[in-house]
Amino acid sequence: MGSSKNAASRGEPNLAKENARLRTLVEINQRLHESLDVDQVLSTIVDVAMRSLDAERGTLYVVDAESGELWSRIVQGENVREIRLKVGDGIAGYVAKTGETVNIADAHSDERFNSGVDARTGFRTRSMLCMPLEDHAGRRVGVIQVMNKRSGVFTQDDEEYLSALCVQAALSLQNAQHAASLSALSRRNQDLVEVLERRLHDLQDLKMISMQNLARGIAHEVNNMLAKIQGGAQSLEQSVEDLRGTLSAIIKGEEVDTEELGYLVEEGLPAPLGGIMEGSEGIAEIVKRIRGFVRLDQGPVQFTDLNEDIENVIKVCSSDIKEAGVTVQKRLSALPKVECRPSELNMVLRELLRNAIYYASEGKAAPEPGRVLIRTDVVDDGKLVETSFLDSGPGISRDAWENIFDLFYTTKPEGSGYGLGLSECYAVVKRNGGTLSVEELLKEDAKDYSTRMVLRLPTRRE
């Protein structure tokens, strides 16, 4: 009788402890849902981990994949300082590299422990529990560690609790990072739009109506990408809520729908994240084109294989070719390498090919599909490389030849083009020491083609 009573009394503290941790998980769900600020999310996660595990200090490192470093902006306790370390260095770096959980009672006796951090901060680390944060694809996005449990060492129960916390922490951290990236991208886009507006302000009054068309076109493209991001964010929010409900049920020992959990892991989370990434990359591409137009960003001058660049551009435009229902042929001669800015040149080649595809599709007559021919040659005793883009479209009237490269000038129907592409190409080619022009068809081409756009580039820059 007395033994049973003692066992019950021993179980009561454990039950109270578990209830307190469940309440804490509910609390962190609410707190993390309230903010998308990265610093606040990190602070909340560390604060809850320390409080729940009765630790003296906690640190959450974020993995910077580009630099191969871990950084921590939030360090709880005295002598708060930012810490940066390489992936693989110290226990946190080891966990980031391997994905393993580390639970040690005496940190200074472990050869992986970097005692230099204690030396710099004045903090004395004793026990430590360190665990990775992983996203839905298994990529490590962070590392959380708690140090110096006030009552003994960290237990298996502590590991299980911190593991549940890490799932929520990883999701919240990713959401906050996506929100911060989108906000920064929006600011960048706004800055570039303002620069573009300032430059366009100096144009002649005759161009102002066309400028409105350009702005409308850019806004339309950006809005399409933002719709993808917003749709993905809404779906992601619902999937995260569903996952939190499932995790809460698992923690409480309730039965869960494994099919629903599988759907969340396989589709519910990856699909909306894919939409967000697609939209973000689309906006980045629009921003990149505007940057190139206003000359805010120029790549390094290098030697490039023009034929190889053309092959790559054809692959990039394969969906355009298929959608337009045209055929693209190439006659590529052996060429010397060209000294230019390859990133800019690839943009020009892509725009000229897309332009040819568009007009070829407009002029195609059944049963034959529209045709595009890309031809390269060496001219002017090897000093110049010539690339011709020919299409079988309706052709460009001779009256338009002098204006075709003017800003905002377009021969396409309203809504199909805003006169940015060819004028941008002309400016880029000129910066690289070349010429871009519409020229007479050669005799052997006159039967099958209607327009010949010619790009000439020097093999060596002066």
C-alpha cells in the first residue's frame, strides 16, 4: 500500500512536467505564428527551449549555405555577442555538418568542443544538448543548442522534447526567411523601378505614352509572379497549421491519420514552397532585365564560344519553340572565341531568338510551320564574328528599319510587346563593341525567309 502511494507521488511531478511542456508547445505555436521577423522568431525559439529544459543559456545558429558558416544573432544570457563559425567547427558545426544530435555531460572533455567561445564570452559550458533543424526536404537550416542544465544533465526526455520543438522551429525559421527575402526583393524592385523612372523622365515627350505601356507591362509580369508567391504562402500557412495539429496529436499520444501526414510531407509543404520559389525567381529575372537596361550591373569581360552559347540559348527557349509551333535550324561555322560579357551576350541571343520565333509563328501558313534559321560566320578577315537570325514571318517594312531599335518602338500588336527587348539588345551590343542591324536577305535566303537580323561582334575588344 505504501509502495503504491510512493510510486504515484513520484509520477505526479513527471506528469506535471509533461503538462507544462505541452502548454509550452502550444504557447510557442501561438508566438511563432504571430511574427515573421527573423530576429523575433530566433529569440522566441531560444527562450522557450531554455525555459522548458531549465538551461542557463541557449543559442540558435542559422546555416548560411553560401558562406559555409553558422551565425547566431540571438544568444541568451550575459555577455550577449554575435557568434560566427564554420560548418564543421565546434559541436554546433559538427551537428550542422553531420545532422547528428549531441548530448554531453561535460563539454570540455569532448574533443569536438571549441573552448575558444567560452574564452571569448567568459561563460563556462558544462553540459550541452545540440540538435539540427531540418526543412521538409531534409536540408539542415539551423542548429539549436542549450547549455548547463541547472538540475543535472540533459535526458532522453529532453532530447525528445527538443526534437519536437525543432520541427516547429525549422518551419517558422523558413517562413520568416522567405518573408524577409520577399521583402528585400520587393524593396530592390522598388528601388530599380524608381531608378528607371528617373532615367525615363529625361526622354522626349513623344515617348511618354509608350513609357506608360512599359510600366504597365512590367507591373503585369510582377503581379503574375506575386500571385504565385501569395498563393503558395496561403497554401503553406494551411499546411503548417495542419502539421502543427498532427504534431500536437502525436505528442498527446492520440491516433493520427498517417495518409494525411504523408500528404503534408510529400505535397502539402513542397508544392506551395515550389510556387513561392517560382514566383521569387520570376521577379528576380524581371529585376535582372531592368538592371541590365539601366546599366546597374555588368558582368566581367571574358572569352566565350558563341556557337556553344547559341546551343544553350536554343535549349533555354525550347518551350517557346514548342508553344509557337516553329522549327529552328542552325548553320554554325567554326569560330574564334569572342571577347565580351557572356552574361549580357546570352541575354541578347535569347531576345533575338525569341523575337524571331514570335514573327515566324505569326507568318506561318499551313501546312508548313514557321521557320527560324541561326547562322554564324567569320567576316572582315577574322576580325568580326557575324550571327544572323532569319525568320519566315510577315517581315519588317523598310521604313521601320531605322526605328526598330528605338526605345519603346514595337511592330507587335498592343499588349504583345513594349519596345524594351530590341532597344535593350542594341544598347548591350554597342557596349560590347558590336553592331546590331536589320539587313537585306542574301539571295539564297530570299525564298524561305523574310527578315534578317545581323549581330556582329569583334573577336578582340579595343
